[in-house]
Amino acid sequence: MITLKQLRYFESLSRHLHFGRAAGESAVSQPALSQQLQDLEAQLGTKLVERGKAGISLTDPGHDVARRAREILSAVSDLSDYARHRGRLLSGSLKLGVIPSIGPYVLPAILPELKEQFPQLELSVRESQTGNLLTALGENRIDVALLALGTTTPGFEQIALFDDPFHLLVPAKHRLGRAKSIRVNELDGERVLLLEEGHCLRDQALSLCRRVGLEPSNEFGATSLSTIVQLVSNGYGITVVPEMALPVEAHDQANVRVIRFAAPEPQRTIGLIWRETSPRKVDFVELGRLISQVCRQA
């Protein structure tokens, strides 16, 4: 009989394509994982993995079995969640994903509130880019993600929490440094510094810039807003910063100026997203309520 253990081990192997890393993630020895894989292949009567000089790869049936294994494991996890958390709001384990352009600015405010209001909650946090978090959600490695919402993604449910306006950050002695507000088309000819590819904040700022034909600079590859702000502070260009980041990134920065965009202000919408099959929607809605309340008071 096929076991959940076999499916878990194979699902891990299908992601890592490496026996050592899959065994480490599964907290078993490599021989034990290999044996479970062999047993699964014997049960199914088909080869799932091919070993070669360049490493391992999934066979065609292996890809299909990996997809089905993820669906089964996700359904089992949802069933367990339903049993464990029924009638107990925000209790037990909760794996929260958050993007880097939100985490440092929201978590310091919401974590103490979560601990105080829901002491039975066992929270773990994973910070990563949007694409990685959506993959982790789909593979049931996190329960819910806090990010900037985009288009609706099939298989997921989401709620909008609040809007986060963008602001312009320029060097203190910049020609725009004394402006109280600015329109996007006034940035023509400026070197706009953005985060490296993969960050949704980069994509949002790119969309903003390309409305007026601006092409951001590709000379720098920063992974954090803090690095971008330091570049701006030292005169290497200008950038676009979400409002929630200003108290941290622009605080006590004598060499930069923050300028509002003229109405209608460009902005991003912050929200929560989860698998539509999850039985914990009431938990996620309550989490969203707390996040919205804390952020409004900040």
C-alpha cells in the first residue's frame, strides 16, 4: 500500500532533485529515503526517477506522480488543519510567508500583538520573493502569505488589507529636492534605481516608470531597499519607496528628500493570499484584521 511517508519523501525529492537535500529536509538518512522511493516505484509499477552523471531527473510518470502527490499531501494537511484548529481561532502552527519589501516594516508591529492576543499561536515566518511564496503556498510549505496583491491567481483566495502609496526619494541637493509633490512625467531623464529582478516592488516601480517612457538603471543589483536608499543618499540616482518603508529607510537620513506624487498617487495594495482549499479562512481573515488595525495605528 502506498503510504503518506513515501509520498512526502518523493515530493521533497521532486523539488530538490538531490537525495541528500531531500533527506535533510525530511529528517531521514539518504538510504532510508532511497528505500522508500524504491518501495513507491514498486507499488506503482513504474520508474519515477532517473539517475545520470549530471544528477537525477524525474521521468514523465515521475512528474505526474509528483503533481498528484502534492495534491494528496495538501488535502491531508488541510484535513489535519480542520481537525486541529476547529473552534480555536489562530492557535497551533501557522506558517506565514512575507515579501522583503513588507516584512521589515510590518512584522515589528504585528508580532508583539499576535503574541499578546493569540498566545496559543505557534508562528513561523518565511521571507522570500512573491514567486517563491506562491510556489511554497501551492506546495503546502506555508499556510498564508502577506504580499502586494496582483492579478487573481487560480487556486488561491485573497483579501486586500490596505493601500500603500509610493513616494519619490531623491538626494538632498537634487533639482527636485525642494518640490512638495511631483508628477511621474517630471522624472524624464533621471536615473531610477530599483531592486533586482524577482522583487514585485521592482515590477510595480517599472510599471510606474514606463508610463512615461522611463527606463530604470541596470547598473546596480540591490536586494534590499536599505542598499537602494544608501545609493540615493550618495547621489547615484533616485528611487521609488513604499510609504510603509519610510519610517525605517528615510528616518534620520539628512542626505535624502521624500517627495509625494501628485494625485492620483501610485500605490500598491497589501493583502493576504492562501490556498482556496484551506479550511483556515477564518484564521486568515482574523490575521488580516489584526494587521490592518496595527498598520493603521502605526
